[in-house]
Amino acid sequence: MLRVGDLQRSIDFYTRILGMKVLRQSENTEYKYTLAFVGYGDESEHSVLELTYNWGVEKYEMGTAYGHIALEVDNAAEACDRIRNAGGRVTREAGPVKGGTTVIAFVEDPDGYKVELIEKHS
């Protein structure tokens, strides 16, 4: 779950830029929050990401415990190009991980959360 400062901005990033779909959304008027679940496929078969918008909260401190989420991609360099061309922010270009051969890249969502792209091994 990621707490977001602008739900529509985050939904736009995860759907338009990363290619996920909004799977479901709900609003809790009593406790003043909205949830959106995004992912690449049905929740019964795929992992999903919960985006939580607490009404009136526009920004959060990242803290020291959070690192990043990771997504597997077919080609990290091509994914970076697609994300950049769609208006996303690439913070580390595709290349081998330090001390290894796995190709990774990093992008950042509108709230500053890091998303690692890990290239699928052939």
C-alpha cells in the first residue's frame, strides 16, 4: 500500500505510464479516505498495488524503512523509453546492478516512490 497525495495523479501514473489498470476503487466517507487498487491483471491471479488517499493530506514523509517496489519487464531500456516518452521520470537508466549482471532501472512516481524495473532473464 502506498499513501498518495493526489489519487487521480497517481492513478494516471500507474495506468497511463506504467500500463496497469484500475481494478477497483472504494471510498470511506466516515473515515475520509479513498482506495484504488491497480495492477496488470485480475487480483485472483496477479499482485496488485493499493493506493490510499487520505482526504486532505497532500504529502507524506518517505521515512527510512521504505525502499521501492519492483516490477519485472521484458526490456528495461525500452521500458525507460516508453515511460519517459509518456511523461514519467526515469531516475536510473537501464544497466547492470552493482556487482551483478541483472539489468535494472528506476523510475519515480508523482509522490516520490521509487519503482525498480527488473529485466526478465531470457
